[in-house]
Amino acid sequence: MNNPESTAEQVADVQPVPSYSWYVLAVLTAVYVLNFLDRQLIFILFPPIKAELQLTDFQLALLGTTSFVIFYTLLGIPFGRLADRVSRTRMIATGLAVWSLFSGLTGFAEGFWTIFLCRVMVGVGEATLGPAALSLLSDYFPPRMRATVSAVYSSGIAVGGGIAYFLGGWIGATYGWRWAFYLLGFPGLLMAVVVFMLREVQRGRTEVTHRTHANRDWRVLFQSSALRYHLLGYAVFAMATYSLGIWGFSFFVRVHQIDLATLGFLAGVLSIAAGLPGTILGGVAADKLKRRYGAGGRMRFTALGSLLSIPFWLVLLFSNNMPLLIVANFVLLGVALMWLGPAAADVHDIAGVHLRGLAIGVYFFTVNIVGYGIAPPLIGKLNDILGVATNPEAMRYALLVCPAACLISALLLFQGSRAMARKET
């Protein structure tokens, strides 16, 4: 006798995806481009902001990450729970309007605390996006495409970061750092109208099996050892991958004396050239490995990626050969983004239909509290302790936190892949 769940999966595998689903994916990916543009813009502008406002590296880290992450992480969980209950399209549109407004207003700031407040509000607005967008996409596309669709959506990171680096560096060098915020922040208000007009869709309509639990009790999430390894593994990996974007510009300006406009151009090109295919192909490859090796295939894939990062981090930190540095950056940018699709897909598979938004909120909270809230201030403080202001070479040693984090992450994710495999059997 045929297995009804197997038959349902076979039918779902051949059913075409409606064109409107692809439109929704395109719109939400564009929103994620704006999300990361506004989030990353300040990092390329660290040098001129530091010079004008006379800030320490620790203060820069507080402006770039801590201010943003305070409410971005704290609100991620309640916003995730809210995404399971309210219109996700309206939630995203409202958040987009808030973060775009305050990103633009950053250009009017006259001191540390004004920028800090604007960055807090950018974090509040951006906290609405991840749980609602990924939950919505799971209802527009079948489970067989989950990592691939999440990866396409996550490619907005590469594009948004590339635009922030390229245009932010050019505008900052040509017209000043304030104009970069004006010209790249406020346009998001128009995109909020487009998002508001998207159609909401029935939750769980694409699910074809009952292998993921349908429990509505949030406590069941924390009984999963696979989810615990997942959260810890990706949080530690984020220490390295986020630090590449946050401190990489200051590293190259200080250690290799590259000017801001040139650095912005190179970073923008590399971010898109490496990050875009890295993100999308990472999702496609992870989906294939899951079909081949079972539930733990995606985390096994990202554990290998984390291990691969270590030698390239060492080249980046200790080589003075520019071609080698560009190659190392290219690889690290690709690996830094290839885990995003698989990570989001596994959270959805573990959580089930009714707890998706909450689980994504918990995932974002954990990853960002470590990647944004702990790692950048830690490295900034190490920079100050090691005297980077007078000895820029010391920054090489402060950033050794990153390859160490990659090793720990690989071990945690490998254990997580085994836990998911045991759950499946």
C-alpha cells in the first residue's frame, strides 16, 4: 500500500510554483537588500565618523552594533510570536518604514548619542522583517525548495552590503558621510508601500507531511537538542562572519592604507561577486545534501564551510600580498553567506507550522546577540587594549577571535547534524 505522505510529497515535487510566489520572493528579497544596506552602511563610514566625532573603537562598536542589536534582538522573539498571529505583510511594511526613516535621520546626528538613538530605531524596525518574511515565504513555496528560497531571499545581504560599501564609500568620500545616510536611507519609505500591497496567504498551506510537529506550545522548541546545537553553532559562526563586515574596512584602512573610495569599490564588487552566488548556491547545495543524506545534511554542509574558513582567515590576517588578500576575502565572503539559507530552512523544519515565526525570532536573537552584541565590542575593546590607534598591526591579533570561532562552530554544527539525523530515524 502506498504511503499517503510519500504520495503527497511526490505530487508536491512536480507541482509548478505560481508566478505570484516568485513576485513575492522578488519583493521580499528587495526589502532585504534595503535591510542590509541600512544595517551595513555605517561600517564603511566608520573612518570619517570617527575622525569628525573623535570616537574610540569601542564607541564605534557601540554605534555600529550594540545600539542596533539592543532592540533588534530583544524584539526578535516577541515579533516572531506576533508573526505567527497577525498580517505578516503589514508587519513588514511598518518595520521597513520605521528603519528607513531613522536610517535617513542618522545623517542629521551631531554626536554619539544621537547616532546611537537612530541606530536603536533602525534595529526596532528591522526586527520585524526576518520572522515575518521567512514565515511568509514558507507558505508561498513547497518544503522541497525551502533552503533554496531562503537562500535567494538571503542573497539580499550580499547585494545590500555591496551597495552599502560601493555607494556608501563613494558618497562618503565625495559628499561626506551624512549624505550617504540621506540618499540611501529615505528611499525605503517608498518600498514600504509596495510591501503593504502584497497578499497575505494561509499559514501552513504548503505543508504535505506530518513529520514536523504541529504543536502550538512554545516550550517544545527548547526540548530539541538539534535546535540547541543549531542556535549555538550558528551564533558562534556569526562571530566570525559578522566581524568580517564590521571590522574589515577599518582593518584594511589601518593595516594596508587603502583609501575609503577604493575600499568601498573593492568591497562592493567582492560582496556581490562572492556573496550572491555563495548565498544562492549554498541553499541549493544544502537542499541536495538533505535529500541525499537526510535531515542532518544541511548542518553537515555548513560545518564543512566553517572549517574551510579557518585557513583563509589566517591568510587575510597575516598576508601582505594583495592578490592573496583579495582571494581570501572572496572565499570568506562567499562562506559567510552560504549558511543563511540552510540555517533558516532547518529552523522551519524543526519548529513546525505553528511555531515558525517564534523559532525564527529565537534564531535571530541568538545569532545576533552573539554576532552583533558580543563579538564587535569584544574586538573593539581588544583593539583599544592592544593599542591599535598607535600600532595598527596589532589589529591582526585582535581578529584571531574569528578563526577560533569558526573551529568551535564547526564542532557544534556537526553535533547538530547528528542530532537531526537521530530525530529523523
